[in-house]
Amino acid sequence: MDDITDAEIEAAFARGQQTKKNEPVAVSARYNARRKHVIVELSNGCTFAFPAEMAQGLESASASDLAAVEVLGAGYGLHWEDLDVDLSVPGLIADLFGTKKYMAKLAGRSTSIAKAVAARTNGAKGGRPRKQTKILASA
């Protein structure tokens, strides 16, 4: 720590100030129980909302627990004390609602018109083909 100069500290501070100007951060957050969405007001004037059930740790939370959302630190995080859940605001904006494993599980549940059409087409053909087992010839 002694190796850090005042100039390096000033440069880091300047980078942080520039980042604050360019990256939106949360200035407030609330839960809309009627729509079941967490709504985040950003520093750039935009509003970001997402379904609470999409976020890891919030899937089965009660409306009263979801309403207790807090903005963390400089606006880079959302926190639910009773649920012990923290979410990154930049991550949420980037469509990341949990860990890599959680997101992979969530993606498997996704539905789309293309997925439904493919399933119907495959079903009309008799469904998923059976796996072929290899029979090894004995010598």
C-alpha cells in the first residue's frame, strides 16, 4: 500500500468520477406489487424494470420482502436485507439476473414462438429420436 503515490490516487479518483458521469447507476428502487416488477430509477433519467421472479433469490419472495429493496453504495447494487440478496445494477441492465449456473437454468425454461413451432414440428415427426446404442462385436 505504501507504493501507491498521490498521483496514482488522484488518477484513480478521476477515473471514478468519469465513470460516474458515463455509467448509469441506481438513484432509487421500488417494488410494484401489481405488476410484480422491481423498478429502478437511473441517474441518466431512464427507468429500468424487471420481473422479480427472474432474479436469483427473488423468485419466491413475498411482496412485502420485495418492497424492502435498498440501493447500495454509489448506486451499483440493490439489496434485500431479509432475503440476503444483492444484485448488481450494471449486471441487471446487461440482462444478468444471477450466477452463470442460474442463468443457464433460466434459459432452459425460456419459451418463444420459434421454440413452440420446433416442438410441434418435432412432435409431428414422432418426437425426439431414440438414442442409438452401439453394440461392440466381440473378437
